[in-house]
Amino acid sequence: MKTTFHGKAYKFGDNIDTDVIAPAMTISFGHADKAEQQDVMIHAFESVRPDFYKEVQPGSILIAGRNFGFGSHREQATTVIRDMGFDILIADSVARLYQRNSIAIGFPVLEVPNISDVVSEGDILDVDLEKWVLTNCTTGKTIDIEPLSEMAIRIISAGGIIGYMRQKLEGENVCRV
Amino acid sequence: MGMTIAEKVLARNSGLDIVHPGQYVDAKIDRIIADEEFYRIHAAAVNGGMTDGLPRIWDLDRVHVVIDHFEPPLNETQAVRQQMIRKLIDKYGIKYFKDMSCSVIHQHSVENWALPGELSLGSDSHSCAWGALNCVSSGMGEHELAYAMTFGELWFRVPQTIKIFLKGDFGKWTDPKDLMFYLAKKYSVSLGLYKSLEFCGPGASAMSVSQRLTCSVHAVELGAKFGLFEFDDKTAEFIECRQGAIPEYTPVSPDDDAMYESEIEVDLGTLKPLIACPHNFENIAGLDDVKGTPIHQAQVGSCANGRLEDLRAVWEVLKGHHVHRRTRFLVQPASWNVYKAAMHEGIIDGLLDSGVQVLSPGCHLCLGMQGRLGENENAITSTTRNHNGRLGGKNCKVYIANPKIVAAAAIAGEITEV
């Protein structure tokens, strides 16, 4: 699992829902392929921040308030964050399904209460997932992060739950031999 | 120390005597019900390097697939997706597949498959709906369901449980929607974040299964993982209506000394009709705050409020009136059983004659795939969500309310006090 992140913060408020992140109409005609991913990305966040995908630089950090990603189970709302160039998401709190879906695709999502009070749009952040510390390089502030669960680390380290599943299946085959 | 419903089921399915909130467990899954996302479950495996898709399905007696979101398909791409699904049904040998004339997945599930006391997963976020039947159920993404369908198990974090003790009866103009609005207003939509909600007390016992379903569906709107009711005679009677053999099931009740994270008591008799304003279930207002808002489209339907009791409620208000000329009123029954029952009661005729357009059952309306709004339009709906952009384009405003309030607005052409 990648453990160090350094990048620019893009910040959203509370209750950013999955219809904002990946509008329903963009996900109703895709086949889980590259064309669909591209289509979802173009429309991502458009009701609150049109053309957002054009601004985001690779290696960026997404910061949000309370209950990020609530609403639909749709996985496109999690994969699109990664496709746009974000390496990690940190929010005051994250909706249950969004959190699970992120772990399942191998994308780190952290809940850090009050993160939105200490990070502003455009701040440069350092995140260390070995020491579990976040440093706001712009303000000099440092805050501790609650470590991810062992289960989440195991799955993210396998590249997601499909990678984890392949490891488990390989284990089964070894046992049979 | 005793356990809550969620804790007891997670403990039993993990082979443990006791579990505690916050504990991580690998639990056996009793049932998985997937909609069109079945294709994406297969695709998740393929895109993850398993070129043939899932290596196996752990138990074909416990996996169900429906086509409900794109039924009938609205364009060629949706039609092609259906073709792909039908091929996969054959490839995997799925025994329980509902193709044509399906209903909303959750309504079909409670009318046919979901069982009390089971730990079940669905490929749609409102799968917590089945909790109304005492089924410990929740929505999952396709990657996780690929894993669960292969191994018949999945990891869970044991949630804390909030006890919601209900007493009293709903008034003439209120229903469970207003209870959920009340909770969202008082405690925010983060109330249930990663938690289980247990509805209990005389107010919960007095509710019909249909009303309980509204509460359980909206558990996810309050952030919750599960929205559970205890099993009783009403649940048993509801399940007895199924056709064919009903598998054995074991309902689960909380222990008397179960530990709850918190307890909330609500007197249903004190609730007033409320309304969720754009663009969030938490943005709750009283009718007097928004009265006079012009309504271009009114909608009743979905897993939340598309059942016979909801259609009866609409008809009760609409009888003797006509839909306002400014307003389009769309009603989408949640299932064909609901549709047929409403037809037998003469409700469908009445609605049609009053200017309502009745649609075939499905999820289209709730998702904004049918009846999409134009620019700057306002809608009032009894469906599940009013997120920005979900039902329409730029500057659309969507209000959520119970079916009677929706019907009253459709007659007046604007949100109106009752």
C-alpha cells in the first residue's frame, strides 16, 4: 500500500452525494468500460463545480466535510475520484457504502474529524500512513490520523478486493495440491 | 451482556458466541439479490484480471437476479446491457432470475425472497429495505459482491445500534416518511452513519408491513447500514402470501439486556407533515415554510412509497378533484402485484380519470430516467432522493413528501398546507 502522499488539496463541504459526484444520467448507459469512465469523469461534480476534472492535477488530495459520498451504491462515484487524479480522500466523515466501495477498489479513504477546519482549498498537504500523521505544509499544522483497520489495509494492499480474492483463490489451489 | 438484532445475526453467521460494536468479522451470507449490476459484478472480476469472470457462485439457491432499473430499456445501450445479463444468467446457471414484468427490486425481494433473521446483501443502496421483514440486509458495491458471490462470505464491522422507540399513531396527513424527516431534521442525515437502526415499541408494532418498509428504505437516507424491525404476526402473514414453498427461517429479536449506542423516543401522534427541500434529505421544512411553491411535476412511486397503501392515500386525496393544469402527476406502482390490487380496487381507473399518468412498475421515476424535468422546474415526489441533478437538469428543485402531500400539491399546482 502506498503510504506517503504529497499534493494539493481540493475541498468540498458537507453532504456531497453520489448524484453530485457521478450524476445518475451518466451512469445509465455505460458498460463498465473506459468509455463509461470517461463519460462519468466529464460530468463529475458538474452541478456544484462544472468542468472540475479539467482542474485536478495528478497526485491531488480530496478534502471534504461530513458524510461524503452518501446516497447510491454506485461504484462509478468512487472510481471517478481516482480517475480524475486524486490519490487519497480525507473527510470529516464518509458514508458507509462509499467507504467500503473505496476500500474495495484499493483506494485509501480516511475519516479525520474536523479535517475541513484545518485544510483550505489549495493547501499543500503531506500524508504519512506509517506514522499516521497529516501535515498541512501551507499552515504548518500537524494532526494525527486514526489508522485504517487491518482489514482495510489488507484489501488496499492487495490492490482491492478482487486482488484479495485472487490471493484467496490461489491459497485454495495450493491447499488442493 | 445481551446483543441487538444486528449483533446477534453477525455473531451467528461468524460462528461466534458474542460480538461487540467495532469488531471486524468474516460473516457467512444467507442471500444476495442483484439487479442490473449483476453485469458489473461479473465485469469487476474480468477487469480485475479474472478473464472468465467469477470462478464460481457459492450457492445457486441463495443468489437472485432481477432486471428492474432498465425495464423496459429506454435506449439501445440499456437493451444491450440486458442481453449481456441474459447471457451471464446462462453462463452462471442462475436459478432465480426475474426478467420481464419485474417490480422494483426491493418490492420484488420482500414479496418473494427476503427472509427474517437472514444476513442478506443487495446490489442497490436501498437494500436495507428488507429490514422491515427482520432481514439484516444492506447494499454493497459490485466489487464486494463479486467476492461475496464467490465465497458466500464478506467482512463486516459490527455496527453500533440506535434504538428508535415509537409510540402513538400517525395522524390523517402523516406517514412514516414524516417520521424519517423528523429524525433527519433533529439528528441530521449522519444520525445512522455506519450504525444499525432498530425500530420498536407499540408504534412500530402498529405499523403495517408497507409502512415499515418506508422506514427501512429510508434508513440509508439517515446514513444507516441496517433499518430493522422485529418479526411479528404481520410479518408472518405478509410472507405467507408468497407463492410456492417458503424456505425455513428463524426470526431474530434483540436480547432484553442488549446494549444500544443511544435511544430515541418518538410519539408518532405529535408528528406534522414535513417536506425535504432541495437538495438534501436533511433540509427539512414545514409545509407553511414552502407553501405556494409552484409544482410542475408530482410523483408517487419507488421502494419508499409505491405500495397499495400509498396509492390508496393518493386516491383518498384526489377523489373528486383533478390534477392542476400546470402539473404533470406521475404514479409508478412499486410492483405488478400492487398495480393489480390497485386496479381491482378501481384506484387505477380513478387516477387515470383524474389526470394522473400511471407508469409500469420500476425504478425509472426515482432515478430520473423517466419523467425527467426540464430547466428551472420544480417537482414534489414521494420517491427516495432529491439530490441535485438526480431528477432533472439545471436549476431544478425537488421536494420530497409523503404521498398525500404530493397529491394535495398536484391538485393545487403548488405546495399547499393541509
